[in-house]
Amino acid sequence: MKSARSTASGSAIVRIPVNMIAAVWEKLPSHVARSLLTGLSIEQGRGILIRIDPSHAALALRSLEPELREQYLERIEPLLAKELRRLMNYPPDSAGALMDPAVITFQAGAAAQQTLKQLRRYRGSVGRHVFIVDEQGLFEGYVDVQDLALANGKTRLASLARPAKIVVDVIAPREEIADILEKHKISELPVVDTHGHLVGIIR
């Protein structure tokens, strides 16, 4: 039987708008996040899951009982649900489980002006770099957003790009990821699969 204190606490959480909970979700300890998700209605929980980083959403879903997990996945848009299932299939604490799969990519032949125009549509998802892949999705390099902004509008990304030297395999463990981030002092770490396709970014 729940105590009056826990019941009151749960009622208070239910009254908080889901967008406010989503805004602080990544800062919550995993056990607190799981407790919140199980204490909310399916619709409220869904509202949080579709707003937060997919890697965090997958982590939260992974911690739930299978039946409840499926209830959520059935109510989430099919494309996102498919992405979350893929993330949950990676080993816990691997690069694949921790990455953000929603990475924006361009090909080397794209012009700076056109690239900037497209980036404006994704302001909330753009970091410090623009990532370049070939026609098969193989990771080729990146362009600093600041360099892109200062370039002539007709300049091709190929002439601004830096080579893809620092990457991590999708199944690399958390310890390896932390070592790379610390050693190279970078804020965005590209994640590639065994064939070299860019599949996500760890920020």
C-alpha cells in the first residue's frame, strides 16, 4: 500500500506538463526516471519519450517490464518506434545504446549556402559540426559550422572538410568512449558500424 506521502508526490508529478519533465529528463538518475515513467499515464509517458533524445528514450524503455514497454512502443509513431527498438538491441552502455541516431548528414558536393539553408530547419539538432557521408552513407569527414558560416556560398563542403580520423564503433563500451572524449577533447563523437556507415553521434 502506498504511503500518503508517495501518493501526494505522484499526484504532483502528474500535474507537471510533460514538456517540462522532458526538458530535465537527461539530468535525472536512471532509477528516478524509471520511477517517473511507471508512475505516469501511458499518454503522459509517451509525451516525454517523443520529446527526449532517442538514446535516453531507449534507455528508459529498456528498464521497463516487457508488457509496459510494448504498450509505449505501440503508441509511438512507427518510425520512432523502429529507431527505439534498434537502439534497445545494442548492448547496454555501448556506443549504439548511448548515441543520438538523428544525425544530419550531407555529401561533399553540397554548396555552403544550400547547406546552411537546410541546417536552419534543424536548429535544435545541429551541433558544432556538419557530417559528410558518401552516397552509400560511409562517413567521410566533417565541417566546422563556424567555417561553413564564413565560407563563400558557392564553396563545396569538400574544400572545407576535415578527415574522419576520430570515430567509435557502434558496440564500443562506455569506458572506451569516455577515454576517446577525454583524450581528444571533443564534444561530438561520430559512431560508425562495422562497414563504416555513420549511424549516430555521441554528444
